[in-house]
Amino acid sequence: MKDQFGRNIHYLRLSVTDRCNLRCRYCMPKEGIQKERHDEILSFEEILQLVSLFVKAGIDKIRLTGGEPLVRKKLPNLIEAINRENSIRDFSITTNGILLKHHAKEILDAGISRINISLDTMKASKFREIAQIGDLKDVLEGIATVQTLGFKPIKINTVLIKGVNDDEIEDFINLTRHEDLEVRFIELMPVGGNRGYSRTHFMPNTEVLKRCPDLIPISGTDKSSTASKYLIPGYRGRVGLISPNSHKFCGACNRVRLTADGKMKTCLLSNEEVDLKSALRRNVSVEELIRKNIFLKPGDHHLETGGFVTRNMSAIGG
């Protein structure tokens, strides 16, 4: 389906839970978040209903997010049902990797083939500094598991944090020397209660190119991709730069989001939301709401003018 600016909107980021087993400083307050009540979160049946309506409106690409999606009980059952009941060209998941070694085969068998794994450091002590809880070893074992199982492509999402993990830029790029991985550096965004942290620790992705001048741009990549792609000649993998602050890519945005509590967001960095859950439970025409709000999707975000999103990222879905 086309929006008012002629963009083809066909990608849904679907958050299946607001809960997470980490407390990353840029994503969630140290004390955690106020968890939604069970009846405020979409049931599997409601998710299936809404996904079906999004597919009718032109969605053919879905990425599951959270919180941490793998903490949602019986997630493989939901994945299998979505895959069985809808025609989806691309079905993927983003995870922090903590539980991945336990669930990778289940989600692969259920229909997930592409996976993004969040990894902000390769140093155990720094992992605890950033994530505040959890164990780096679990994430690394999860990555090894999906490599063995044959997920493709495998992307590593690294949020660039000035003064914290920017000394590991070269180390992350070196992961692509012998491994068929895409390492993606993501700029910090001022979202939720941690926007102060994000602003003081912000570093533009241009710093990656300054430190690694051997990176060369890859031509002919998908224009709707959020990442500018690079490689080092002779390396197996590639590097992506996701730069919503310094080089925003709104003109090619092709996605909408559905939060775990049933709110439709047509822009990650906007506070505008449409309550599809309430409409569904009141038997209002949800398909009409979806189509109307896809068409009205804003042309761009306004981070450069000081705007910020009041919801925490864990409650939106990355």
C-alpha cells in the first residue's frame, strides 16, 4: 500500500512483549519499566487477527521484536501460525541473544530464517556495564548456535555509545573478516526516559568511517534499507551504518510498527499512536484504521529539532 508520499509500506515490526531480560542503559530505566497487565497485552489470537489485516493492506515482510521476543511463552507456536495463515515474503526476528541457544531450532522450524542479534560489546565486564544484568557468554553461544543451524543472513546490531564501546569499532568490523555476518552500527536515539543518556553518549556513524577508512560503500543495495552498506575487500561479511540522527532515511521508509499493547505506530520516532487493540475489542473496522493511518504516515521525524519519543524503546519494539 502507498502512503501519501508515494512510499510502498509493506514492512511490519511486530512487538510480541514489552518484557525484557536485560536492562540496557539506553533502552530501559535501571529500575525497569511498569509492566503491562496481562489483559493489556495482545493475545496470540488478537495478534493473528491484526497480522491478517496488515497483510491484506499490503504487508509482506514481518520482523518480531520485544522487549525481548524470546521471553514470550510459546512464541514458536505464534510464529508457525502467522507463517501458516499468511503469505509473507520475509519473516525475521530481533533478539538480544540471551535465550537464543535454547530456542533457535524451534523458531527456525516454525518459519523464521533471518535473525538480528543485539551485541554492544565483546567484553564481559562491559556487557554488564551496558546491559546491567545477563551474561555475554549466553549471547555468544546463541550466535554460534544460529550459525551452525544455517540462519541467513545473520546481522549483529551494535548501538554505538561514545565513551563506552567506541573503542571496539575495529573489533566488530573484524568479525566480518572470516564470518558471513553483517555488523550494523546504530546511532543512539533520544527515546523514552533515557534520552539524556542517549544525548550525552551520542556518536555519529561517520566516526566509524573515519576510524576504518578501508570500508568502501556497496552499490546497488535496497533503497528502502535503513542501513548504508560497506565492506572491506577480501572480507566475507559486510558492515551496515544505521544513522537516523545524522543521515535520516525517512524518504525511503517502508515500515509501520505494532506494539505489544496493540498500538500502531507509523513512525518509530513519533508519539503518534493508533489504538488497534481497543478497536479490535470493540469490533470497530480495524482494517480501515490500518489503511487510513498507513496513508497518513508522516514524511519524516523531527529529531533534528529537539523532538523525542516519550515511550521507552522496550515498550515500542526496535
